[in-house]
Amino acid sequence: MPTGSEDICEGVVRLVSCLCGRDDVAPDTGLMQRGFLDSLNLVRLVMELENSFGVRIPRESVTAANFASGRTIANLIEYLLNRGAAQ
């Protein structure tokens, strides 16, 4: 399980790339804006993030702002890990 900010961000980008079948995802790529995340992929991504990082992502945290890019998702994961939202 990645623990540093950059490691978390890299892990998130890898998950998104794999999920979407894209190799052009960067930390600041607009995931919803560019159409990489639709509602089904968002649900899949949340499940993968929870499994990969050992956190529970509350439903109220699944927002367009938190899932705008790999970096914003990594920030959410880091926040949840620091807050102790481990599964």
C-alpha cells in the first residue's frame, strides 16, 4: 500500500489508467471533464481505491471536486488515511 503523497498519486493514476484503458492519464488530467470517468467507472474506481489503499470512502466524499483528477483523488485518500478511515 503506497503511503507518501506522490506514491498515492502514482497509484491512483495507475488505477484510473487501467480502469479506463488509457495510457494518457496524468496526475492533473481532468478525469470527468475528459470523459475518463463515467458513473459506472466511478463506482468501480471507488471499490478499487478502497481495496488498494485500505480505506473506506464515505458516500458523501464521492464528489466531482474530489474525483476531478488523480491528484484530487490522492488528496482525498491521504486525508482519509490520516483521519484513520482504514477498513
